[in-house]
Amino acid sequence: MKNKLFNGISIAFGVLLLNGGANKFLNYMPVPDNLPEALVKDSLALVEIEWLMPLIAIAEITGGLLILFPKTRALGALVVFPVMIGVLLTHITVAPSGLPIAITIWGILLWILVEYRTKYIALIK
């Protein structure tokens, strides 16, 4: 049962990352009108660096695809880890209203990291 739940949540996480990455290229999700001013300012700064948002999108898409499949899930978690640090720090410092969702997503990522910890230990040795 735990394995099915873990796989289901991991697949949902992978799809979430794919959606977020694809939206950075295709802009199909509407942006809310009531975003905090600091978040808008930070987002505009990220867009100003022309190569940064595509890089984040590629990391999200690549990580999301890797997380979909159990054989590559451990690598996918490492690929999206830096992006997820940015998401968490953004919600801690600039947009705390999204913090519950960010913490939930981080919980999923940490669960994946813990489940595949033996693979990461092999990288360190």
C-alpha cells in the first residue's frame, strides 16, 4: 500500500513540475491580479535575465519527467532540488500566503529523497 501511495504522489509531483515548466514556455495559466508587489518585482527581475526562466523551466520539465519513472526518480529529485529551494525561499520571504502549498510540495520532495537515500549515499562514497 505504501509503495502505491508513494508512486501515486510521486507521479502527481512529476506532473506538477511538468505543468510548471511548460507554463514558463507557453504561458497558458492566468496570473492572478492580486499578487504581492514584492513577488511581482522579483518575478520581473527573473524575467529580465533572459536565460534564467528557460533554465528553470528546463530543470522543472527534466526533473518532472525523471520523477515520473521509479528508475530515474532519485535523479529527478536532485535535478529539481535547487528549483524547490527557490520556491520555498520565495514563499518564506515574499509570498507567505503560498507557504502551505510550498511546504506540502517540499514534504513530497523530502519523502522522495528519504526513499532513495541509499542511492545518494553511494554518490558520496
